[in-house]
Amino acid sequence: MVKTQGLTHIHLAVRDLKRSLQFYTRVFGMKESFRVGRTMVFLNTPGSRDLVTLRKAGAGEPAGDGGGIAHFGFRLDDGQGLDAAVREVVAAGGALVERGEHRPGEPYAYVRDPDGYVIEL
């Protein structure tokens, strides 16, 4: 078994780099960490070691709508309501896909970002 410190990052091919950057910074409060050239930006959640890499997809390259990724998740702060989080996603150009409970008292929402990637809240 390879021991790790957990998931470090996810790399997403996106159709519109500026739109995706605005979505992740507005909805999740992520901050730009650094850029590589003009087509790739690295974001992280303040106070954490996570990274979301957004990269402008090349011509004909799949982006969004899964792209082989079923979904990825963000854990909400205890004080953050799921209803408010879903409203923020929709206001930023995303969409609600599904809501429910994994088990009683453990609610979830699946939302889509502007490229169609599914995010679990």
C-alpha cells in the first residue's frame, strides 16, 4: 500500500478559463495561487493544502460534462447551509442536479459548474 496524505489536487480542462476562475473564486472562495502560462491557473481554498487546476481545453479536447470524472466534493463549513450554497452555485452560473440524503441527517446536493463538472456539496 502506498501511504499518502490524501488527495492533493484535481485538474480540470475547461472551455472558458476566465468564466471557470470566476465561478470557483465566487462560489467556494478559492484564491488564485499561481499560473502556468496563459492557459492554466491553480486555485486553493484559503487555509488548506488543496488545489484545483483549471486549464483551457485545446481544440477538440473534451471538457466538462464529466470528462471521465464522476464528481468531486467540497465539505461545507458547519455554519454554511446547503440551501445557501446551492443558491450561490446557481447565481454564479452553475446548476442544481440532485438533492437528497445519503442517510438520515446527512444531506447532500450535486451541482454542476459552468462546464458541466459535477460537484458534491
